[in-house]
Amino acid sequence: MSRPFQVRVWPLQKWLDWRQLLGPGEWATAELAGGYLKAEASLERAAAADLAARLRGVGIGGSLIRIEISPALHRKDLRKASTEEARRYRQGSTGFSQRSARLDEEGRMSLTPEALALTLGERARGLRVIDACAGAGGNAIGFARAGCAVVAIEINQSRLAMAKHNAKLYGVADRIEFVAGDARAIVAEQDADLVFIDPPWGERYNKERVTLSDLPPCQELLKRAAHLPKRWIKVPPSFDPSTLPGCRVEAIFGVAQGDERRVKFLLLED
């Protein structure tokens, strides 16, 4: 048996399910300044290399995750782990399971995986929901499948047409009212139990730190939706919650084998 490697990972947010992020191991934690955690464990070579490959360049909660491994891994171990991580990435949670669903490139990058959209829908079961940035309809469909009455607002006409088509595929078009226009001008006049805000951020966001000011539609939509009882915002994993004081934060992981230890997005409840 090879000599174990001592692995240290930090800074970890206390609201983060860091055990799911890090995976198997006898992890011990210590508290750092600022309320963060540092986790430490002894791992075998392959597990240490896999963790290094998976966390490289990953920011969660406004801080870039750091990993220290001693003794240092060989480059061939890291190359092998990176290749395996790339394979897992391609086997992540499915967007739409219906093959005839319609998506453009922006919609493909921004789409909430179907299983996760359904999970969010179940949490809102029975509520009247406004999907303020509906895109190709992934979240609106998830809410509707859970029995919610949904108002789906989308400024892009072609993307709204995709959302209508996709809702018909899933048999929930009758539960969704589709509205063309800028949600910032529409939400203030709407009555609902919950507004869901999912601004497009795709793959181009800053992987180290994103702030509320980096997502301008969110700022204005939150103001316009102040009269509604619940406000949920879907933001990149690297979003810094301190830029939206008082919000409740949850890291949402993938559900497929390829991304079950990957944070897909943060869900903020304002």
C-alpha cells in the first residue's frame, strides 16, 4: 500500500456541505479567521489527485478553494486525474430529458438540470410562482410539474417560443402563463407567493468571486419584488453572499455520478 498523502482544503463556508464536496475520508476540521473552516485528512494517492483535479480553479461563496497536498503528487498522477475529471464533467446532470426540447447556446449554458429544477419545484409545491428570467423554460417547467401556477417572463422572443414548445413536451403548458418582456418592468405589478430569479450567467462568470453588482438584473428585480413574500435567486457557485446581507444560502450539488460532488449553483433565499 502506498504512503498516504496529507490533504488540507480551505477556506470552506460553514453553510457548505463540505463532506459532499470533498468525498470519502476521515476529515477533521478547524475554524479559521472570518468563520471559515479548514478540512484535513489522509488520502491515498488516487483520491488525493482526484480531489486536486476537481477543486482546481473552483470558487465557492466568494473564495477560491485552496488545496495543499504533502508530499507533492507527481505530474503523471495529476494528468491522469484531470483526464478522469474531464470525463466525469461530460457525464453531469441532464438538462432536458426530452430529446426534442429546444435550446439555443445561451439556454444550454444557463439551463438548470431537469432533476434539480424538479427539486426546486417540489420545494415550492402549490405556490404561485413568477419565473422572472424564464429562458428556455427549464425552471418554469420544473415548478409547473410540481403543481405550481407559473408566470414565466422572458425578454427574448425566440427563447420564449422555445419555452412554450418545451412546456408542451412536458405536458404543463396549461399551468404556465408566458409573458414577453423585461421582468424589471413587469414584476412590480405581479401578485405571487414566490419570485424565482435566474439571470443568465452560463460559463462566462468569474470562477473566483461574483458579487450582486455583477448580476445587475438581480439587484433591480429584488427591489421590484419587495412586495412578494418569497424571493429565490439562483447564482454561480462563486457568488459572495456577503454582497446580499441577510440571505439564506444553500449549495446545490449535481445528482448524476459525474457531478454529484460538484456545486452546480447557489440558491439564495432573500
